Amino acid sequence: MAERTKRSPLIGELSAEFAGTMILILFGCGVVAQVAAGGALTDPQGGLGDHDSISWAWGLGVTLGVYVAARLSGAHLNPAVTLALATFKGFPWRKVAPYALAQTAGAFVAALLVRWNYTEALAKADPGHTIKTQTVFSTLPANGNTALPVHEWGAFRDQVIGTAILLLLILAVTDLLNTAPGANLGPFVTGLIVVAIGMAFGTNAGYAINPARDFGPRLASFLTGYGGAWRDQYGNLYFWVPILGPLIGGVLGAGLYKVFVSRFLPTAQPEPPGRAPASNN
């Protein structure tokens, strides 16, 4: 016990962020690999298909990752969340970069595991490791496989909006002065938020809404044969879009929650329904 008390609390927090983000990406990239590889074998166009199963698996990945990390680190699992909490909720600025690095490292390792596990299936579906299956690991405008005329700036707008929605809702459901979920259901509701964003805002840019989720797997794919990982289907440098867009959108969404909701909430936690107000004596 004495040895445990000497350990830096930050090390435990970073370890939890690494593990939680790894779980998130194992389920997220794993489901896209399953759908993309299987779909490409039956669909000559290599369409991802089955968008709902992808949305649900990403949401469940978020839920499970949050349950893994919440006690130690608060389970940010996303540099956009970390930056927004530092900006508006008093999270220490000195921890922002270490958290982001731990999250990205967890995403990177998880993507390597998915890449390894689906080696044969991806090689069969896409022998050249092209943009056809690049979306297993990282996002592209219009998911990379459709004819929608979405380019990097349209995708950037999409990422700002999607991540703003994410942070506004995360702050709402974790605010104890608001109507926060009870019975330890916060992670489950957070997962549902991601499912909803995927279903409503998934077409234009694949709803990365998380710089670590995109950059870690993108780097992993580049190092394992996807030479075009940094560019989109139009040949433009694209990797910066799901990094910068979510960082801006997260701060914007958290700011909107503060402006429109949190500053009007009571300054003390309200009594639960059915309980008599505490005495002032």
C-alpha cells in the first residue's frame, strides 16, 4: 500500500486514458473493419454499408471505454473533451498535452491490433491497401466511398458542428446541477450521444469528432501499408481536418452550454425529488 501512495496520480490518469481510448477504438475500428472487409467481398464498389451497426458499435465503444477510465481520469478519451474542460471547467492546463498524448497512443495501439487481426480480410478485400478500406482506420469526406461533393472545408465545418453538439451534450449530462443521469448511467448516455451523432451527422465526414480517434489510427494505417493515409480521395491533405475541427468545435459547444444553460442553473445541487429541503438551521 505504501508503494501505491508514492505513485504519481497523473500516471494513473494517463494509464486510464490510454486504456479507455484503446477500448473505444478496438470496438470502433473493429466494426468498420468487419463491415468494410465483408462488404467489399460481396460489393464490387466496396461500400461500407450497414451504417447503423457502425454507429452502435462506436457508441458502445465509448460507453465501455468510459466505464474503464472514469474513476481514475474522468474518461475524457478525446483531446477535444480535454481542451474544452480545461477552457470552461477548471481542468488543469498542464494535463492537457499529456492526456492528449495518452489518448492518441491508446488509439494507435488499438488500431494496430485491429489491423493485425484483420490482416487477411483486408488483404483480400483491398490488396493494394487503398482508400477503399482506409476508412477502417481514419475518416474521409463523405466516408471516402460515395459521390457526394464534400471536400476538406465542408468536412471541417461538419467536424466543428458535430463536436460542438458532442461537448454541449456531455456537459449537460455530467452537470450535477442539471439533470444528470443517475445509477451510474452517465457512460451509457454518453454512448447514446455518439450513436445519435453518427446517425445524424455521419455522412459528410465520418463523424470523427475526436482528434485522437482519427490521428492515432491514421498513423497506424500509414505505418502498415496505407501510403495515402494523409490525403483524401481528391488528393488533398486531409489529416488536419479531424484534428483542428473537433478542437474548435469542442470549445464552441462547451461555451454554448455555459452561455445558454449552466450560468442559469442554481449554484447548489438541488435536493432529489421527494426529499424534504435541508434545514438552514
